[in-house]
Amino acid sequence: MTQRGPVRVADRHAFDVVIDARSPAEFALDHIPGAINCPVLDDDERRIVGTLYKQQGAFEARRVGGAMVAANLARHLNERFADKPHTWKPLVYCWRGGLRSGSMVTWLRLVGWDAQQLAGGYKSFRHHVLDQLAECVPRLRLQVICGATGSAKTRVLQALAARGAQVLDLEDLAKHKGSLLGALPGVPQPSQKAFETQIATVLEPFDLSRTVYVEGESARIGRIALPIPLVARMRASACIEVQATPEARLAYLLRDYAYLGDNREALATQLGLLKEMQGKETVGRWQAWARAGELPPLFDELMRLHYDPHYARSQERHFSTWAQRRAVVADDLSDAGIAAVADAVLALDAPQA
């Protein structure tokens, strides 16, 4: 059995599996992509041990916690790890690379597996993510895809990715469409840390000499904040504007946001947040349409009275190269139309920032 020192984050891909030994709540907040959660203490047990440590000291906490850890390790050996061959090579981490992952590694090594411990635990991985963002983001050759609400920008990014382009789809990572009505039904947004981990994971294999396409976003997507270096890089990068006709945009919005009609009262409540900006009379009309399920007139007015004026003001203010933007005109945002927009974007071969 090989006995080696702790493993660095950069070496994690050399293992058969990465095991997160932290509690389920810690794992849900953020974790190394691809890791499996095999807690040595669950959420309640971790709380109990923490309380014992504060009230009765380290010995009692370790005595009680040790029994819990032993029981959980036994369960993992009998269930999650029961079919692993003797050549299995797992990498284990906890919060700081301390007792929790250390106890699991000890037992796995006693069985005969070449288990190793991640140096510094999750905290070292978190530092790795932040360092990677700080190092990679300023070097990105971004091409920002802009367009008024309903221009199918996210679908254009997906079509670009399908054509082999490098794409950073921030709305997909944030699980939000980035507008007042952008929350996805039944889909929670990730934590801020998990969002940043996903960005770093997407960027890791990119060829930094090639263009990376990204949608022109504000500094926040729902409740998630974009990393400040990424916002700065986007603001200074070249833009391509999808100039779709109002008719094409409305037709696209009615397809893309059709689910909003499934919960009419929730839609009306969300629209109520616009009263200060748009006035009670206008928002009252929108809420009445929402409750009646009349989405075509609602979306038409939202485009013309709310989204479009805001878009026109914000783009020039946010993007330093806005005056030099290049355009792709579209009067069709069906699947075929979106594919044509993606082809036109690639054909532009826009100059790099």
C-alpha cells in the first residue's frame, strides 16, 4: 500500500473518484465538481458535535463524534464502497483537510485502498477557484452577444457551442434568465460560491487564444453577482448586437416564457414590483392581463415600455466599445432563424478586445 503525503488541488484528476466527507449542507453549498458526498458526520451530527465542543470541550466532542464517524464509515464501506476493487484510488477532502477526511482516509487505507487526502481540503479548492478566475478572466478574448429582451441571445450561445465555439453561458450557470421574470420555476439558483466554481470549471479547458462568446449581462443575474473581474472584462470587450424585429422577439418571448402563464398570480405579484417605475395604472393593466393569462399584450407592452427603454440606455453606459458594435439582423427567431444568427455571428469574425 502506497503511503504518500497530501495531494494538491491540481492533481485531483489523477484519482478514480473525489469524495467529499463534509456534511450534506456543506456539500450543497459548493463542492469540487464531480465529487460524491459521503459524509462522516451528517448535518445534525455535526451540529451536536459542535455544541458538545463548546459546552463540554474537545474530549467529549471527539468521544461522541468518533462513534458517529465510525458508524457512518461502516455504512459507506457496506454500501457506497462495497463494490470497489482493491486497485480503487479515491481522493478524500473535508473543510480544511483535517480530522473528517483524515479518519476516512485512515480506514480506507486499512482496507487496502490507496486513499489520499486533499491538502487543505475544500478551502484549498476555494482558493484555487479564486486564483483561476483572477488569472484567466483578464486574458479572455471575449465577444459579447447583446440584444434587446427577446432576442434569443441564450439560444444563440447554445447554437454557437453546438458549432464548436467556446461559450460561457452565465445564465445557465446561474439558473436564471437575468430579468425581472427570469426565475426558473422550481429551479433554485446555486450559491455564490457554487456559481464561481462552475465558471472556473467551464474556463479551465478553454484555449485562451480563441474567442469566448458570452451574453452581455448586468452585474447580477437574479441574486447571483458576477465576479468583478469578469464584469470589467465584459464591459471592455467587443460587442455583437442581435437586432431582431419586434415581431420576432415577441413570438420568441411567448414561446420561451410560456410557463409564466402556469402560475398567473405569481406573475401578477412579480409585476407589482414595477409600480414605482411604471406607475400603478400601467402595472395594474399588466397584472390584469397576467391574471387572465393574456400574455401577448402583456409581453408586447413589457417590451416596449419597460425592457426596450432600459436596454437602449444601459448598453451605451455599460460597454465602452458599444459605438463600434457589429450587428446581425434577424426577422426570424425560430430554431432555423437562431441557427442562421449563430452562423452570421461566426462569419463576422469580430476583432478581439
